[in-house]
Amino acid sequence: MSYYQQHQAEFLEGLKTFLRIPSISTLSEHKPDIRRAAEFARNELQSAGMTNVELIEGKGNPLVYAEWLGAPGKPTILFYGHYDVQPPDPLDEWKSPPFEPEVRGDNIYARGAVDDKGQVYLQIKAVEGLMKTTGKLPVNVKFLLEGEEETGGEHIEAYVRSKPPRLQADAAVVCDTEMFAPEMPTICVGLRGMVYYELFVEGASHDLHSGVYGGAAPNPIQAIAEILCALKDREGHILIPGFYDRVIPPSVKEREAWASLPFDEKEYTEKEMGARELVGEPGVPLFERVWARPTLEVHGIRGGFTGEGAKTVIPARATAKISTRLVADQRPDEAADQLRAAVKAACPKGVIAEVKVLHSGAPSLTNPDNPFIHAAAAAMKEVFGRDTVYIRSGGSIPIVGVFDRYLGIPSVMMGFGLPDDNLHAPNEKFHLPNFYRGIEAVARYLEILGE
Amino acid sequence: MSYYQQHQAEFLEGLKTFLRIPSISTLSEHKPDIRRAAEFARNELQSAGMTNVELIEGKGNPLVYAEWLGAPGKPTILFYGHYDVQPPDPLDEWKSPPFEPEVRGDNIYARGAVDDKGQVYLQIKAVEGLMKTTGKLPVNVKFLLEGEEETGGEHIEAYVRSKPPRLQADAAVVCDTEMFAPEMPTICVGLRGMVYYELFVEGASHDLHSGVYGGAAPNPIQAIAEILCALKDREGHILIPGFYDRVIPPSVKEREAWASLPFDEKEYTEKEMGARELVGEPGVPLFERVWARPTLEVHGIRGGFTGEGAKTVIPARATAKISTRLVADQRPDEAADQLRAAVKAACPKGVIAEVKVLHSGAPSLTNPDNPFIHAAAAAMKEVFGRDTVYIRSGGSIPIVGVFDRYLGIPSVMMGFGLPDDNLHAPNEKFHLPNFYRGIEAVARYLEILGE
């Protein structure tokens, strides 16, 4: 029984402690929890034997930095992860409280279990294991963890943009993606970028009685509906002029590889998504729709009277949260300008519409033919006992584009999540066998790189 | 100085006491306040010298009944009003707390000031004044007050539908409308009806990550947007098949009278509504749009993440509150069926849409050539010193249709509100000179009827 197998109970307890901290970065009242989570990660890195461990303060939530540079001549790997989590609402849909981690069957349920605390923790435990069993690491290792991934990552982006010498590395390792299927080791080579917007629409200066003024008064909720319908049609085509111009279609090889992935549409639709049927651009295969096509989604909307019963008011204002997911080679600033222009053109009479960008990140597309990705594929194959597949992800990890642009290094996206892990949703979980194998795979990866 | 002028300070204090009771009928936690408001009205009727005063209990909020039948051979008038009020939100837009009445200038500010507690109270004070000064009333008088006007009025409708002998009367007097302009005594001869709906849309069974599933997952907020745009176009035309079929256009005489009403569009738009410009069906004059054309309005919408910051979720469900205002000769049940069919036809792929009717009421249109309306016009002319005008109202007072249908009596709509009284909105007010003149006008009305 290996070191990693012997210490599973301990790893699980440590992870639970990490998950109990409600480090929700989008809600300002959780600032103290953000700090607690950062300090927890710092202490863990310290115990793991890393050096120069510190919290990097700045505008926003602290970054956690650590390094171990005792392998001169060997490559340097920069581990990235985030200790912040999404808000847990709707709370009443959780089977166990989101910040009281509960193991049910082979899974641990909690907000942040897989996104991304579980995957941050497995990186640390991999390094700790190597240190404890061999007294050193096979390569040089740095850690840079952030606490704003779910809300835009401005602090880490500003920090990396300043190109601090201590961040020099040969490749980054990002454990924040998922496996294509259970037991199928996966490396992600493409991510969607995104721009997240708040749309604010105002009609009259105050709420108006719909009997007295209905027929004359502008209605900002109806206006948002008109704007949304002008931005995207019923079939899922985005109608924003110029929006698709820079979209690079997947290669024939990629399309063929995706078409041969094992996939049960009924299972995916009904069990994983809990949906009645799939929607989206007709004629575009599913994986292309979710990995290689941009989207426009409305995430939330609020306006007028939403309490119990009836109130006959024409509200003064309404707001919506919207995002556009972007694919290579779309540019966030350009996409935001295009959306703003389209909203302006679609805005009906009598109301004003304002668009505010909350955050944005570029899409990324990595060439899989590089030694850091090959080593990761080999390590995962060893631990999982199956060939590693290359996929893309529809999600956004803006740091990948940032590392590429400012540090000039590729990101190796080894992810251990599963498709039904309920990221950003109630009952988020992490499949514990993947948590344990993730620790081993990361450790094995460092060993292979050191050979 | 008349009795009514001598007692203004006392009337104001009594009104304030009534307004302090937050009798919000749409929020179930205010049930005790509803009862307190009903008991307040009962006690006031008692003190006014009415007999057989009682709360009529039933399914819903109590009705308040009172009678005085000491004028055999004279007509019988049934006063109607409601002691419940709309919710006060958005609270932060009130200049003084909604249930702490405050006099500023010539106005009293509070939720329910004019809709309808102030106008209920003035009826009671008119009767009380006649009793105190003459020891009797010039005609027979009955009161029937309800506590569910803002939430559908089911109790009163059921009660009236049962045609209790004690409700026999020659005409109803409804003080729940407004004057066309300050100093312009007004009788309302037409009301819009309405059907109030809740629209519920569901996509997946749980919230989904918009990165992972965006491009494949149905979005219920986008679906509501599509449904709203399918129900009404950008110009304000309702697109529901058959919806306009029964609409009776106003007569040439009515259109001419409306066109000659004094009206400052800039003042109405900018000052009264606080709007940038008027909207609605092109080519249809304003008064016709708000008095004689049906509308479809969305009153509230809610779905997904609406907190601070960003959450990249495709929500599982979203809801909206919608109403259709109806004009003669539209029928609520038929309109609801038409809307349901249109929602079904507009519902996009991947989601289900459910429509629930919360309440409904028929439109009404009264022939002004009857003695009860003539007497009211004369009484108002005397007290205000100007000719009384006949208008319609865009609002809905379902009881008017109910009295017509089950008691076979016309309703005389003498209203003392002003167009800028902020009904159903923050900073609702009652213009105090109208409150005082309203008391006198109602008293004078009863005297004229008794002559």
C-alpha cells in the first residue's frame, strides 16, 4: 500500500476542513471567510514543505504563493488553483448544507468540492507526499492560488501582468477542469473565454399603476425581453452583428475525435442535466456547440413585484445578468463593444439601457504537442490505467490566457472532476476516487517530468 | 363655518390612525393587520351612527357591513370601498415610511392614503356628519367594505354572488377613482377589467453551469423573454390571436369629449409619470390607449442569480407576473384562454411554461344618463364650483361588474384622487383639500338624492 493510499482518511479530513470555509468571492460579507481560506491554503503549503510561503496582498483577495526550488537544471512547474467558491443558492435545493461537507457513497458534497478547493488540495497533497517520502521534489515547483476566480480574477491578472520574476516557470498546471467521463483520464486543450455583463434598464422614474398608465408607460421588463430576443433567436443563433467573425472552427481531426467519444445523449440530457431536450444551433454537433461555439446566456433577471400574490405595477427599472462565452479567436473587448452596440440598437422606445462589464477573459486553445502535456497524459494513463483523451471545455479559466500572454507558458489542464459534479449548482460534489487518484497523478506527473 | 370645515383636524387624525395599519392583502404575514383595519372601519361606522354593523366572515378577509334604513320611500345607496392596500415596496424610494402618515404641504403621504382608505374614510365621515347635524340621513344607506381588493376580491364576489337580501339597493357609490385634473370634479363611467397571471417556466431540473452546458441547455429566462415578445410587439400591439375581437371602440361623442379635455402631454409624461416619452399603439390617442384599449403588462420577473457580482448559471426556472387589462366587451375567461394558448404556442423548445390565473374581473361601461349619476355630478359641481366631467379609468374595480351582474345596480364612481397620487407606487398621497371636499360632496350627494 503506497503512501497515498495509506493517507486517504487524512486527506479527506483536511479537505473537509477546507470546504467548511464559505469563501464566496461574489458576496462581500464573506471577506473574512476568503481570508480564512487563503490562510488555510498557506498553512497547508507550509506543512507540505514549500518555502517562501506567503499571502500576496493587493487590490482584492489575497494570492497565496509558495515555491520549492531545490532541483536546479530541472523544469519549473507553476501550480494554479483558486480557493474561492460560487454562492450556494438556491439553498433549499441542497440535500446537505453547502458548507457542511458530507460523504454520501463515493462522493463528497459541498460547495467548492471540485471547483476548485478539492483540486487545489490534491495538488498540495501530491507535493507533500513527495516531500514526505523522498525529502525533495523531482522538479522545481511554485504555487500561485487566487481567491477571485469566480468573480473575475482581477488581482491575479494584475499581478501576473506585472511579470514578477518569481513566477518564471516552464509550464503551468491547472487542476480546474473535468474528465470527459468516469475512468477516462482527460486533458483539456481549449477553453471558452467570456464577458460577463450587467444590463440595467429604466423606464419611468418611479413605479406606475398599470391600470392608470398601461398603454402609455414604457415597461423595462418588456424592454429586457425585447433586447434578449434581439440578441439571440429562438434557435440559439446569436444575432449580434460581427459576433461570429473571428470564430475558428475546430479542425477535421478534432471533430472526428469528438465524434468518437463515448456519449449517451439520453443519459447526458435527462440524468446529468435534468433537461427535457437539448437546445442550441441546429446542425452543429453537441461538443462543438458547448466547446467551440460562443454563447449568449442570461443568468439572472429581476424587476418589479416578485413577491407572493399580485401587484399591478409597471416597474421603473429592471436588471439582468448576461454573459457571452467566447471561443478562439474572439476578443473580449471587441465582443463587449459588439454587444453594447446591439443592445443600443435593440433598446425600445421610452427606456434607457446601460451595459456594464463585470469581468472578462480571453478564450484559449493550446497545441497538445508539447512535452508538458505529453507527460501529463502519461501520468494520468498510469494512475487511471486508460489512455488519456484530449477535449476542450466550454467553461472559462481566464488565467490560462493570462499565463500564456504575460508569462509565455502553456497551461496543462489536468482535471479530475466529473460531468455530473454540479459545478456552480446545488449539490456540488467531488468523486472521492478521483480526488485520491488526482493526488497520485499529480505526484507521478512531477516524477515523469523529473526523469 | 360648516360642520365639515370645523372638524377637518379631527378627520385628519382619524385618517392617520387608519393609515398606520399596514393592511397589505397580498402578503399573508399581514393577516392580523387586515383584521385590525376591518375592526377600525367597523368601529368608525358604529360611531357614525350606522346600525347592524358587523364583520362578515368567510373564506378570505372579513367584509364590513353597516346599514341605516330610517328613510322609508327614499332610495337606498350602497357605499363600497376597500380597507386593504398594496405592498409598499420598493421601500427605499419612500420619502417618509409608508405606514407612518406624514403631511407635507397640502398632501398626506402613506400607502393607502387615496387607494382606498382615504376615500373609504371620507364616505364614513360624510354619513357621520349628516347624522350628527340632522340626527338622520336623507336616504337609506348601506356600507359594504372589503379587504381583498388588491388581491382579487374573492370573498366579496362570492358574497354578492349569493345575492343576500340586505344588499338590495338602488345604486352603489364607489369612491376609488380619481379626478381628471385638480379642481375638475369627475365621474368615471368606464373601467378596464383584468386577468392577473403568474407565468412559470422550467428548463432543466437544476441550475447548470453556463460554461459546461451553454449551447445545449434550455434557458427559462430567455424563454420568458421569447414568450413576452410573442405576446406583444415592440409597438405595443398585443399579438394574442382573437384578443381584440370583442373590443368596443369609444363613440364619436366620447372621443370628441376626451379630445377637448385640458391636457399637457409634457407635464403628464415628465412630471406625473417621470418618463422620457410615451409609448403604446401608434395612431391611437392617449386617452383611448389608457381607457379604452386592452393592455398586456409584465409586473415582475425573477429568475437565476440576481445578487451582487457574477454567477455563471443557467437557471432551472424563472417566473413572471403578467396581466391583461380588458375593455368592454372582452370577457376575462375568454381572454385567459387566449393568453394560455398564445403562451403555449410561443413556448420554446426544451422548457415547459405554466400559466396560473391569480384573479380576474370584468370590464365595465356605464351609461351616464341615469339619476344617480346626475345627482353625483350636481353634488360635485356644488362643492368644487365647476362642471363635472365624465371620463373612464384604465384601472380595474371588479366590484363594479359584480354589482351590475348580481345586484342589477349601477355604480356611481365619484373619485377624489389626483393623477399624481402615486397609486400602487412609492410616496402614495391624498390631496387633503380633496379629502375634505370629498366628505362634503358625498354628504351633499345624499341630500340631493333625498330631495
